[in-house]
Amino acid sequence: MREGIQTTGIAIIYASSFGGHVAETAKYMAKELDADIFDLKKQTKINMTSYNRVIIGTGIHAGKPFGKVVSFVKDNKAVLDDKKTSLFICCMYMGDKGDAQCERVSKDLGIPDAAYFPDKSETDENGVKKGVVSFIQRMKA
């Protein structure tokens, strides 16, 4: 994991709230994927030309993704459209509500490859949400 340093391969770009679930998830993914990581609270101008995959992470507040993520995706749509772009969401909902929320946010951001990780979802023996592990495996493929 290299915070704010650009190389090649995968970039994880996220915004997190006070709870820090998105930041924790992004940092874990960056370590597992050997990806560069960017916190939109610290840096909003990111040169993505050297990345072939970009993973966007956000939490949900009042049913909406964080504003910094929405702005970043909107401002960089042309670049993101030329990359393998995926989205992960850390949220409260599970089941049908979680599915619907993920689908709506994915559609609103224009990122069809999306997954969500409920705060209270099942974890593995290392305390990592099982959905995160599956998502990482998909990103490696």
C-alpha cells in the first residue's frame, strides 16, 4: 500500500466518515491488492493515467454517497470510463435494502461494477468482512 503515490496497476480512491469503515476497508484492500490509495479528504486531484483499474469507495449518509466521491466521479468521468472501474460501499443495510441501495448508488455514479459491505455483516477468522474478501478476489481476476 502506498498512500498518495502513483505507480501502475490499481488505484483505490475513497472518502470516509468519522466511523472509518470505508478507510479501514480501503486500506485493507490496498494492502491485499498492492494498490495505491488516495483519501479524497486529503487529495482531490489525482492523475489516473498510469492505472488500469480504479476502485472507488464511499460510505452512505442519508441514503447518498459522500459528496467528495460524487464530485470526483463526475469531474473524472471521461478518464474513469476508459478504466476498469469498480465501486464499494460501506453501509448499514443488508439484504433487499442493501441490494437496492447499492444498485441505486451504482447507477447514480455510473459505475455498474459495485458491491456493498454492511457494517454488521459476517466476518472471517481475521475479522474481515467476507464480502470484502470476495470483492478483492474479483479485483485480482
